[in-house]
Amino acid sequence: MVLFLTSLLRTHYYYDNGGRVPIAFYDENDILSNIRKNLKCTSRLVVVANDPNDSADNDDKLATVCESFRLAGLNFKEKIMLDARNKREAGEVISGADVVILSGGKCVCQAEFFGEVGLKKIIKNYDGIVIGVSAGAMNLCKQIANFPEELSDLKEPRWLEGMGLADEIIIPHYDGKTDSYQFPCEDFDIARDYILPMSNGRVFIGLPNGSYIMIDRDGQKQYRGDVYLITNGKSTKLN
């Protein structure tokens, strides 16, 4: 398996009404080039939902991602969204995939879905490419620092167990130059009030938008783009 842990994939922009407009997948920090190098075939692309019950948004997300890859020259023959509608076939869907993308969104919601379909066990022996995006990247790791992004998240547990495919504790969307979260909240300072205090006694890896971690089939790790080590309330640039 080849892992990509990232904050986002530049596959689209948004209309004013929030609708997604696909663009050719942008090769930021060589992410598309590295996917191409490790891609064995283009038979099946699978996107795993964050919210398994939001079928309309899930279908739109799948269509957007697939069109973005097509515009960049990667045209997958079969495209599947794994959500509540086909969760009983999760093992078959994943095992036949060349690329599996774990969507961004809410960590708790996604972790519950992963547990429901037994994704940790399914993906253990998978030999394709897995791309974790934001919450998807966080859930690939052993431990999750589940910081809140809005008021409704405050009731959630701060620490969750992940799938253990990577050792890091990932903080996506982290701007180490200003020690700030790249999608701010109006009600509190996400970095100052939660991320930095939660790093006391722990080590986080902050990934700004566009940066990523790649772990190849031999377990060799590369940090691509700006990457920050966050510990004891302070951040230091690693790459």
C-alpha cells in the first residue's frame, strides 16, 4: 500500500451557491506525479464517504473527483462511492480498487462509519493507493486529536483511536507561519484554544493546505511541501 496523507486535494472550486466545479487535479508539490508513479492500473477508483447517509453530496463529490482526475489524464473505468447504500459490500469494493480516497469532513462521523464497515481490517492487506484527505488522513493514524471546528463539535471527545496505518497525529489545514487554522471559526480560535494546548506532552504534524505525507510500499516516508512539528504549544518547520 502507498499512503498519501493530506489536508485537501485541489480538484475543484466552488460556485457562490456552494456547488463544486471540477478542475484538472493540480500537481501541487508533485502529488499527482507521485500518484502516477505508484498507480498500477486505472480500473477502479473508490471514494469512501465521511457522512455515509448524505448520498446527494457523496454522489456530487465522487463525480467531481473523477472528473478532476479525468481532466488530468487519469480516466478510471469504474467509479464507486462507498457509503450507507453499499456498505455491506465494502470488502469487495475496496479490494478491487486501484485508488481509495478517504473523504474529509468530521472525524467522529467518519470513524463510526469506518468501524461499522470494518475498514481497518479490510484495508490491512490492500496493496493499492490510499489517499486520506483531512479527516480521512487523521483517521488513518494511530491516534486522532479531534479538535473542534465549530460550536457543535465541543461536545465531542477530544481524543479518538484511528486505524493505525501511520504513526503521526495529523493536524490538517495548519498554517505554521502564523500558528493558525486555515478555516477559522467565528466563535473561538481553533489553533490557540485547542490545537496548541492539546499538543502539551504530545507531538503533532501540522499540514498546511497543499502539503502532504507520502509513505511508500517499503515504509519510506516523505514530507512534501511545508510541514510543521507542533509540540508543547509551539510549532517548528520541519520541511
